[in-house]
Amino acid sequence: MAPFTCRYVYLELQELSAHLLEIADEEPVGPGTTRLAMAATAMYMADQLTEGNALTQTQVVGAASTMVKMTTSRLSMYFQELHDVYVTRYRSDVLDAVLKWSRSRLR
């Protein structure tokens, strides 16, 4: 992958995961869950929604577990809750609407 493409993918993941974390703040996703656990979930979901799929649940749990109690079952549960809210909000699990929003912010 070319350096420009890598930077763009990284920015896209960062923007999308930040947006997903905002959604988790606005909606009742994982009430009582630490922000770091939701941030890890948002990053994993952003990766799964984009074409990258570079992160595994094990990697995300391993990274988050250094600071907060996290398991793959918790990540799966938070992921499903966040995914459901995302689908309700955008009426689809297709990324187009959010990517347009994200790309307009990058310009």
C-alpha cells in the first residue's frame, strides 16, 4: 500500500471511530462502560466497516486490556449494541453516509 493510501486509511479510521464514539455518547450504548472500552469498540467497528479489516478482536482486546478490563465477549456485546444504534441512525450498515461526512471533514 502506498504511503498516501496508508495515511488516508488511517485518517478515515480515526475520523470514523471518533464519529462512532460520538454516537455511543449520544445513545444508550454500553451504559456504565468506560470510555476507553467504547473507544476500543468504536475503533474495531470502524475497521470492520471499512475495507481494511486490519484489526482482530484479540488485538483490540489485548490493547484495551492494558488499561481497562476487556474481553472478547464484552467487545462483541458492545460492538453489537453500537452496530444496532448505527443501523437505526443510518438505516443501513453501509458506510457511504458516514464516509461522505468524514471525507467532507478531511477536506
